[in-house]
Amino acid sequence: MTKKQEWFSLAQASLKLERGSTYVSVWLRRHPNELPSEMLMETGKVKLISEDGIEWIKNHIKKEGVLVSSEVANGDQHLEPQLLGVTLLTIHFTGRVRGKLVF
């Protein structure tokens, strides 16, 4: 016999995961079709997620510290040579100029 599932709003689920109130909603948009469909229920405009769904997301969240902030990643990816204390501007492949002055 399977246990009866308790259902939560996406905001409640986010708080159960100790995240901001929109975390689960944003996670579902960024990861469409990853969460097994039986763990999500839609009633009109309201989406509900089961206890098992919350646990599933918790187990699929990347570990803290694995992702490096994009600013640091870009800084490492586009190392900028320095000349007389001024960082030379680097032109990114998009054609935009990237860089900053250091005094």
C-alpha cells in the first residue's frame, strides 16, 4: 500500500527547501519535463507539488559551491593583461568591449 501524498503550493515547497518563495517555480521553468509528472498537479492556474516531488527536487539540486558565479567564470575565461596598473580592454567575441580600469 502506498502512502497518501501531501500536496503543497510551489511557494510552500520553496520554503520547505529553505529557499526563496519562487525557487521551485523558477526551477520547474528551467528544468521542464525533468520532474516526474505524477509529482506535479495543476488545478486551473495553481500548481501543486507532492512531498515526493519536493524530495526529488532536493536530490537534484546541484551541490552548493559547484557552480561558480558568472563574474568569476568570465574573469577566469577572459584573463585581462595589465599594463601600468590599467587593465587593457578585451573585446569579447560578441563584439562588446569588456574590461575595467584599475587605479
